[in-house]
Amino acid sequence: MIRKILYFAFTSLVWADGIDYNAAITVNYGDSYDFYSYTENRFDLNLFYNNVQAWVQYEYSNPPEIGFSINDIRKFRIEYKPLDFTIKLGDIYEFWGRGLVLNQFDDQITNFDNGTRGLFLGYSKGPFTINHINGNTDIWQLGNDLRIPYYKHAHNMYANQVQYELNSLSLGFTQLHSKETHQKIFGEAFVNHKLNGIYASWTGENADLFLEYADKKATEKTNIIENIPHDTLKNGYGIYSNLNIYLGNWGLSTEYKRYAFDRGYSDFTVDDYGNQINFQTMPTLVREQNSTLMGRVTHQYNYNDERGVQFALNGTLPNGYYLLAQYSQLSRNEEWQSVTSINWNGSTIEGYLPSSDPSAIPYWENYQEMNGYHFDDKLYFKLGRGENYEVLELMRYFEGEGESITENWVYTDSIEWDNGWFYTDSVLGSIDASNYSIEAKLWQESRSITFPFELSYTFDNGYSVGLNFEYQERKIRNVTRGNATTFNYSDSTWLLVNPENPDTSFIVYDTQFSDGDKQYNTQFNRMISLTLSKASNWSVTLSHDQTNAFEGQRSIDPYYNPLEALVYGDIKYFTGKRDKSNPPGFIQKRWVSVKIDYSLTPSQRISVQYGSIQGGLFCSNGVCRIIPPFNDGLTISYTAVF
Amino acid sequence: MKKYVTILLLLTGVLLFGRESSSGRAIPDLKIKLLNGKQTSIHDLLKDGPLLIDFWATWCKPCKKVMKHLDRYHQAYGNHGFKVLMINQDTPRSLGKVKSYIRSKKHTFYVGLDPNQETAKKLNGQIMPTLILVNRDGTIQWRHQGYVPGEEVEIERQIRIALGMDIQSDSPDS
């Protein structure tokens, strides 16, 4: 009730004298044939009066595309900036350095929100800046459900920053302390996090440099009696550096990172806590792709245990063509060995660079792009090529020595019975031991190559046509390599597949792509979209997405919609001779949609989309999310700013 | 029920704000950190003439397409006091790429940094690209969301109106 009164009080200020304001309405609606429905309505209001600024966001979403249903004030903030001071009360979003200690944002596409509801105090005079944040943050993570969050991580935090800037130099110190109630798969954990960071930057005419280091300690309250000291849980650190060099209209960007807040050979789950917390959203060192197909195969970032390098060279040729070449390589901080099938040992990778050994779960990617204009800037083209490789999962990885023991028994006593001799006693005559090499490895790897292509032409009358085409080849396979596959606990050794000949080694590739019973070594993806637009008024885009195989279970399109029939020229559909609830087989591997964007006024825009969209991996702001498929449905988006 | 709430909100928006209702409203004097490390404010940039603000990011395809034209207008109408301020919304994690991209394209307009979208939220510029044309007196003349090729003609027309120039005559750089 108090929130609603606050909201109406804010809103009524719009009519007060001397107060400037702006506002925005966002409406998102979606409804698909297979019950993927959402309704999101948000109203943002900003007020400005002298040194006071206020922001309130009201949301009615039931349900949103991702997240919890809400009919309330979602966010608010009041800011007061007298002279050199800044005071903020409400929902605080700050970032310090490059985010190794604190980087807060609200991304509704991935439902990631690590803002603090509380107080911000800032003082800035000359080269000095001092900031303080104090408040509470609830950060939610998805569980099995792809749309409704399940795990809650509640932080009671405070953080401080001191920064000194002198000409082209900048030096900052950061500190963050949080008491977290961490929801596990079963129960809760109470964890204290202490982070300390330092960063420095230098900006020159032809180069700039940034360095940041963060140290983190976590302790866990394992006893309900307050007097008992908390147990040390995890210690970790993070390093990030960025050097940019500029020469004319060419730039070379180099980055190095080393995040070691935890260690592991597999994915981290909610039960791995005390490591990186969600206030820390740091540079990822992979390219944020704006190609749909490349976005689906991007690396899922690991802020806990990863090191890597990235290089990007870009520049413009004399004819105006823009060129970009990028390369990055990452791996975990350790190479892992499965001593048994469940016990793993890690050994730190020597030096500073990432490893390419599969046991370090490596990833690399490279991307090249050229784009430019022709015919008096009327024709635009873009050609790209992206390739990546990643070890997705490590199931076993042992390489070492094995010993085979053969016991030679000698019979010492026997009896005769029923015309035969039977041995009744024996002694161990000798033991033969032989050593041999064992290699028992199994991992899953992914490899892809993608070619995005774009072409658009603008006519003098304001019309323009565009073509987007993306082609991708992708392999995901399990690799079994070596001469052993099973660990024998009674003998404490890996069992040879061929004990008679220990040197017999093999390598087997097992593809993970299939369509029903048929397996495919390579997945081929093609995406094409055609756009016709009239400047400042409208645009229509027809998109066609196609694959030949699926990883794991095949997706099911439950309905044969008229757009699909129209695109494939199926006349029988329109004469009523098709069963719409029993789509033809080829539809299951194709997704067709049409989207109309219309500018009602320069500050009002509506988008209507009909058809099917293939889901998949989507990453935004360093946070990744699996988007479920949207089949045979309608989406409407409306935005207005006033 | 929820479907009707959505339709009601949508219709309310269209009916209430079906005209360019942000026109004439004053723009707040927000502080902007520039790519070269210096600090400025929106009102400082308005001292010599109109200002066109655009929100962009390195991963935003239409943003990059409109930048070419905005830089052309920044240079062509610069001697009339007109300026373009491109406010970048790349996250702190990818700030290193911004300067490299701008220099490689030889863009000369002002580039502001807004890595946690604080300025974008205050000016409702979270949809990219969003263009806000501000008159010298600080009032908003025109707003526009999105970009499709060909819209640069209307952008230039609005700039010329803001400068009090004849909208029919050729642009200075033609």
C-alpha cells in the first residue's frame, strides 16, 4: 500500500511547477500454441527538480517472459546532488573499475539483477572521489525451469571506493563486504564475503592501459552458536589487464584475465558457494556476437576458474572498408587428472597463458569481418567468418602408468578318483609384474564455423531492402581415447580394454547430433531473413531458420501454421486438406516468422511478430540463458517515450 | 484478463502520447564522462548550438549504420554550433573496444560513456539507437527510436530545423 501511495505521489509531481519529467511505457505480449505466454507492462517515470532526480518503475507482468509475476513498484531511486556530494536512496546500480569487485546492472532479457536497494553516498572534489554503498540485494538464479527463477541468494552488503585521478592517470581502491544467505539445492548456507580490489589506468594519445586486481575471502557460519569462529571456506583472486594501441585509424586491443575464485573440472552449481559472487561481473574475453547463429554457440562464461587472452585488430582501408580480426583463447587454471572414475586431481598450469590440453577445458575462437559501403553509400555489405572450439565436458581423463600382476601357482598335492587326478593343494611359485602405459580419456567437444553475410540497398525514395544470411557447420562429439575405459576399485587400477596387448590404443568419436534414430556427424544451420522497409515508417522482415539435426531430444512443433504453409507454397493447406495439428515432418526442422515494425510517431514504436522461433543459448551482459522455443505464436512489443 | 490489460495500456499510450509529446520539454543537465577521459555536461555541450544525442553500443548493428551519417552531420553543421554526442552503453567489460572502434572509423563526434546505463535510463534511451535532438535553449525538439536505412534524410531535416536553416536547400557537405 505504501509503495502505491509513493507511486501516485511521484506521478502527481509531473504537474508540479518547475519539475521536468520524462516517461516511457513498455508493453510486451506473447502467446504461442504450446502455452508459452507472457504479458509485461512497465511504466518508467523520471523527475528532475534542481539538484533532485527521481526514478520510479511500475510493473504489471503476469507472467513476464522470464521472472516472477509482479503488480507493484519494481524499482525506485531518489538522487540529491548538492555541490560535490551525491546521495542516492533506493535501487543503486554502480560499477567500479572493470567489475572485478562490483558491477551492477538490471538486464530483463536474462532476468539478471544485482542492484542494491539501499543508500549511496558519494563525494567528488577535484581528483578525489569517494563512494559508499550500503543495502540489501536479492539475486535469483534459474533452476530446472527456464522461465521462473528458483535459487535465491540474499546479500546484506556494504562497499567503498576511493579513486584518484591525475591527468591521464587514475588509481582506485575498492572494498566490498557481504553477508549472504545462500540457497542450496537442499537448505541454506550462511557465508561472509570480503573483497578488496585495486585498479589503475593510463590514457595516452596512442595507447591506453588498464589493470585491476581483486582478492576475495569467504567464511561460512557452520555453527549456530555465535561465539564459535566461522570456518574459512574459500580464498580466491582475479586479475584483468587491457592494453590498447592505436596507430592512425588502426587499433589493436589486447586483454588478459585470470580469475581464480574456485577450482573444478566440471560446471559449478549452486552447491559450490563461497566463490565468485554475482556483484562481480567481469570481462569475459570472448566476443559478444551480434550474429544469431554465432550467439547460439558462444562460450558459457566461467567467472570462477578461467584464464585467457584476447586480441582484436580493427581498422579502415583507404577505400573505406572496415576490417576486424579477433582471437581469444581460454582455459581453466588447472589441468585435471581422474585418478579414479570419481576422484580428480588438479595441477596448476605453469606460466600465465591458458592451456590447450582437453583436461583444462579449453576454448578458442576467431572472428574476421569486413564491411563497407558502395554506390554513394546506398549499398552496404558485411562479410564475416567465425570459428570456435570448446571442450564442453570432461568425463574421465587419466594418463599414467599401470601395473599388471600375474601369479604363478604350483600344485603340490593331488588325489586319484574315478580314473582322474585332482589337485588339492598349491603354493605361489612366483609373481610376474609388468608395467605399461594407461590412457583413459573421455570428453565432449564442440567445433563450429559460421559465415554471416549481410547486404542492404537504400533507394532514393526512402525504401530499402535487406538480406541477412548465416550459414553454420557444427560438430558436438564425445571423444574416447586411450587403451582403458573402466576403473576397477578392487585392484585400484584402470582396466585395459585389451589386456593381452596393452599397447592397443584407440580413438572413437561419438556424435551427439541426431534426428530420431539417424545420427549426423555435422549439424548444418542456415538462417535467412529478408527485410523491406520504408524510412521512418515501417519495416517487414521474413525470417527462415533451418537445421538438419538436434543435440539431444528433437524439438516438437505441435502446429502447422498458415505462414509456414504460405512460405512453402502448400496450396492444400488453404483448401482445408491438411491436418494443422499434425505438421509435416520437415516443419520440425524449420522455424518461420514474420515481423512488422511500425513507427506510430518518432517516439512510439510497435512490433508485431507471428510464427515460430528456435530457442537456444542467448548471452547478454555476460549472463547466458537458454531460451525455450516459441512455436506458432504472436508477440507484440510497444514502446513509447514522452 | 491480462490480455485486455495489455491492450488497454497499449491503447492508452497511443491515445495519450500519439503526438510528439516530449517535444518542448527541457532536457536535464546530466554529467557525461567522455571517451577521452574528460567530464562535461549536456548543458555545456549546448552552449554553441543544438545537440543530437544518440545511444549506441558496439554490438548494435543499426547503431553502427546511423553513426556514419551522424558523424557527417557533426562535421557538416559544426560551424553552425551543432554537435553530436554518441553515448555508449557497452558494459564495463567491453569498454576497451569502444575507443578502438571509434578511432578505426575516424569518427569525430563526441563520445560519452554510460556503462551502467544511468544516463540512458534518465533520458529513456535504453532502446538503441535512440536519437534526441535538443535545441540550444535546452528543449527537446525531436526524438526517434530505431534506425532503418534512409532515415538519415529525416534526421538531417530535423537538424536543419533546429539550426533555423532552409530545409529545402542542399546540405553544406553535398
